[in-house]
Amino acid sequence: MYHNHVIFIDMQLNEQIKRIKSLMLENVKDYNIVTAGDLNSKYGMRVYIENLNGDFIGETNIIDFENGLKLSPNLTSFMKNKSEPFGMGDTVYQYSLSVEEPFRGQGWGEKLKQECHDIVRNLGYKYVTNIVRCDNHASQGLMKKLGYQKHQSNGERDVLYFEL
């Protein structure tokens, strides 16, 4: 009986150790996020991702909605048709996501977008919007995976949004 009890406690301890290791590894980032500019400026904030060696992996831009409308004729055109539920003070427009060729297909775009979500969430915004070409299957797939929803489409481009 004593032997079985020791084995059971040992199994529980090993399970707890595995769980703690897993949690520790989840919080270790194998990359750096660097920002430049101001989200509330003419071109917004550039957000780029690099590995721990400092190699450039990819970048995107985030901009408040008011400046995004001034910058993007496509966004302005879409919002004339139907702008709700997006408000000037609670929405960010993200544009020009790119990942360098050697790093594609490895989840870097997803990490970059999630980091942008964290940035805009911490600044108090409620929505992130994007315009993605309908035939850009990689970007469309990434948006779907992250939980973006289609706001509207003109057959060539979709306005997608994510509620933070």
C-alpha cells in the first residue's frame, strides 16, 4: 500500500513539474518587437519583429482610424458604405504586413499581429481593422486563424476586423 502511495505522489509531482515547465516556456519569446513612430501620426507606428540575433523578420504598421482614413483611399471608400461599429477613438487600422521570404510559413506573421493586438489593446482601442485582397490566400488564412471577421467586401478586397 505504501509503495503505491509513493508512486502516486511521484506521478503527481512529475505532472506538476511538466505543467510548470510548459508555463515557463510559453512566456519565453524567441524574438524582439521594435516600434518606431506614433500610432496617432500621419503614417502611424511601424512595428517590426526580429530574431534574437537581430535579423529582420517582418513588419507592419498600425495607425489610428482618423489618420488611417486620410492615408488609405481604400479604407475611406469602404467606410463611406458602412462604417459602424468602428469609431474614430476606438479603432486602429493595420496595413502593410510583410514577412521576409526565409521566415515565411513559420508563424512570424501571427506573432507580429498578436504583438500589435497587445499594443493597441494596452492603448485602450477596441478594434483592429485590415484590408486584404480577396486573392491573398496567405493573409486571408492568417486573419481567419486569428479570429478576424469580414466587415464588407467589394469582390477585390475585404475589410476585416478583430475585436480586442
